[in-house]
Amino acid sequence: MSHTQVQHARGNSAQNIAYTGPAGEVTVNTDDWSLRVHDGATPGGWPLRPIGANYSYEQPSSGATLVAGAHLAAYIIDAAGPLSALTIVLPSAPNDGDEFLVVATQPIALLTVDPAAGQSVIGAAGLGQNGALRWQYHAENAAWYRTGGTNVAAAAFAQAAALAAFSPL
């Protein structure tokens, strides 16, 4: 079979974030194999995110701690009943602009959302039955900002259903 090989500029997360490519250039992050599209002005360009992203379905018991993997985008929390307490540690190696979603089918009386080492979390967490919370990461100050949440989360459950139905190639 005859073909032409195309190789894009590539580097680790730090190299990608520091690089300002010409408009339309695509680079590859070799830490997580994500793609970034450059506009000629924005350091790091704009990350492309897959629809459905990476999520984890969990059925924790009260008092559990869930530590999000480096590139996890969401937790679907489907506990057997109400939780008195749950701790979630956000991802340790996010890219600028990454979002993290937590969806719960049962109320969580005391939800603690902790940052990974070297990060901070801005915005209180509280989650009722059928609720959802969302944070967005800002790399410049290594902070996760709460950007949304609701205790009537029909839209979040629709998104969670879409995540559950997503099957990566």
C-alpha cells in the first residue's frame, strides 16, 4: 500500500503550553496524545477535546475518597443510597481549560473536593440527589474554578447518558 506519512510537531504538556504556533498548525501533546490547534497568538493554542471524554462510573460507600486519574474528565457517582461523606481529588495533570464534571444519583451530605498537589479549588461544593457540579482548570494560577452545578440536573444526566453510550474506537 502506498501512502504519504505526515508528522506533526510534538512535545510534552509543558512544551505545548509554552509554544505559540502559526495559525492553523496542529501539534501533538505526547503526555496524553491530545491535539492542539494554534492561532498564531495564543500560547499553547486550543486543545481539541473528544466528545464524551474520559469518565469513570463509581459506586462508592460513605467516607470513600476518589482520586481522579491524570486525564479523567468526569465521575458518574451511582451510590446504592445517600452518602454521608465523599471526597474527590481532582486530576493531577490537567491542561488549561480542562473541565471536570461530577454527577450523582444520590445526595451527598458532605462532599469535599480537593485539588491535587500544587493546585487550588475555588468555589464551594454541595451536591443533592440527581445533582451535578462542574469545574474548569486555569493553568496560569493552577486553580480549578467551579463553573456550574445544579441539584436538578436533567441536562447533566443527558450528558452522563451520552458519556455512558460513547464507545471509543
